[in-house]
Amino acid sequence: MITIIPLGDKSSIEELFRNNGIDTNEYSGAVVAKSGEEVLGFCLYELYKTGITILHIFPKDDLPLADGILRSALNIAALRGALDARYVKDDALFRKLGFILNEKDKKLDIDKLFRGCGSHT
């Protein structure tokens, strides 16, 4: 069974960020997809009071898994009332997943969480 959970341990978050060449700060967070103890994927993000910025998602080639990982990260933001969702890269992935609200502003459609999953082509 696959579980997608937020990492709560600061040192684990810092290690995951470091291994992906991204600096951490007080807003850094991550969700990890696991099957047992095997890590299948993750999302690195920064969560602020008003929004979330998605920094990196892995894997990019497994769309259903990437969709679940992204939804988990966005759900964390939504539960905290942080509804402004943005991304810094991976335009093609977010386009395939149907989450881009405004490509120019790199804004994600967090409301899609409440409309269910669609098919991925």
C-alpha cells in the first residue's frame, strides 16, 4: 500500500532538500510517498501563511503518483488556509496534471483538489 505523508522531522526535510540541490528555510516542508519503507516519490515545498510554493516533485514520469503527491502537498496548504499555490519549475508536469491556473504567474489551481482527479494523457 502506498502512503503519502508529510515529513515532520526537520533533519529529514533538510536532507531531502540538500540531496536535490535546494536550500531550506523556516518555510521548507516535504511530503513523501512510500510503500513500506521504500520511498517512491516526494514533493518539496515552502508553506507560508497565505500560500504554498511547489519547488520540486519526483517522479515526473509516473503521472498518477505525481498527482497524488501534489494533491497531498496542496491539501496541507488548504487545511491551513494557505490557498495561493504556485510553482517554480516543472511547467510540463503541472500542465499534464491539469493544475496550471495561470502559466505566466506560475499559479496552480488549488481548487482542483475539491473537484476530483481527472485522467492523465
